[in-house]
Amino acid sequence: MTILPTATVERLIRSAGAQRVSEGGAEELAGVLDEIGKNIAKDAINLAEHDKRKTIKAEDIKLAIKLKKILIIIHHILPFSFILLNSNNTLWI
């Protein structure tokens, strides 16, 4: 179950250039966007908690996205490596 309205996601797809959008297509993208958004939000929450804050700021979201991009790049460079974070959030490859 996604919290993103299907109509909003349909408008997003149309703004990307689609002439027609099926309900299933909009629902599928809504689910993917919901999952990605929640994943980034969880990382942003951890960043705010690390900084001893309860409020999630734009900088937390931006940093969470940046960290995700770095992990994706590392995975493409070293596709068979294992990426682990220890208790101090130190990256081990």
C-alpha cells in the first residue's frame, strides 16, 4: 500500500512525456517511489538522531541521498564486494 496518490503519479509520468498511462503503470511507479522515499527517510532519521535531533531537515535528506549515490557507485566499481557498516558507521568494503 502506497501513500502516493495514483493521480499524482500519473501526472508525473505524463510530465515526463507519456501520452497515455495505465492505472497499473501509475500504481507500480507509486510503489517504487514510496519504497525509495521511505528508505531515504529512514537514513535521514538516523542522521538526525546521530546529531541528537528529532527534526528531519533538508540537509538530512540531501545527505541521505548523497550517501545512497556513493554506495551505488561503489557497487558498480566493485560489484562482487560486500559493503558493511560497523557500529561507528565506518564503511568496510
